[in-house]
Amino acid sequence: MDMNELFYRHQMALMATRPLHGASARHADFDLSGHYADRIDAYRARRGMSKYFAEPANPAPPAGRPTIPHLPN
């Protein structure tokens, strides 16, 4: 399962969380969203990815003059 599918299933599990009553309540102790969160963390760990995507891939240039990339002629 790739990362996008894991994210999708995790979000769907979070949205489907609701209090259960009756016969289905006995299965309510299984945390499906937590299961997918654990799988996402394991996926990231296997690939050496950070836990959060807040870290920029390319750091921003220092404040001051903006840098303009060199374009070939």
C-alpha cells in the first residue's frame, strides 16, 4: 500500500469514528485510525522519511535580494 492510500484510509477511518451501540459495540475497541497511523509511521521509518512534512526540501534563500535561477541561452 503506498503512502497516498495509507493517508486516504487513515482520513476515512477518522471521519467514520462515532459511538457504537448494540452488537457492533464489542468491536469498538479496535482503533482503525490508530492502526493506519502506525502503518504510516512504519512506512516513513523504512524509507528514512521524517515524521512530519513541515521541513522544507530546499531551504529558502537568505532574506535580502531574491535569487534568480540561471537560464540557459
